[in-house]
Amino acid sequence: MGLRDIFTTIFYFSSLSIQSLGLVAKAQYRHRRARATFKKTLILQGIPSEAARELAKAYPNPISEILGLISIR
């Protein structure tokens, strides 16, 4: 493996790492936004605020589900 191949591998690995971190941050942001919208919708439909907050906490988080799949042994 030549020096050029090593630098190319390092470049693509770092590029994919940065993209992955960006995608995780984007997914977290969208999850928070979806959970807040879900809570607001519940409140507008007449659910008490405390009950809506508890239901919104149960809103699934895709990142934790993916990490749960990775950690399965």
C-alpha cells in the first residue's frame, strides 16, 4: 500500500466520520422537533398538559434504537 493510498483512506474515513456525526445531530434535532409538535398537538386536542408531556417522553428516539441494535451481542 502506497503513501497515496494511505492518505486517500484517511481522507475518506474522516469525511465519512464527519458526515455521520452531522447525520446524528440532524436526527436528534428532528426528533426533538417532532416530539414538541406531538406534544402541542395533544394539548390542542384537549389532553392535559402533564399527560401530554408524559406521552411526549414516550415518543420513540431513532438514534437510541439504532444504537440498541448495534450493541446486541
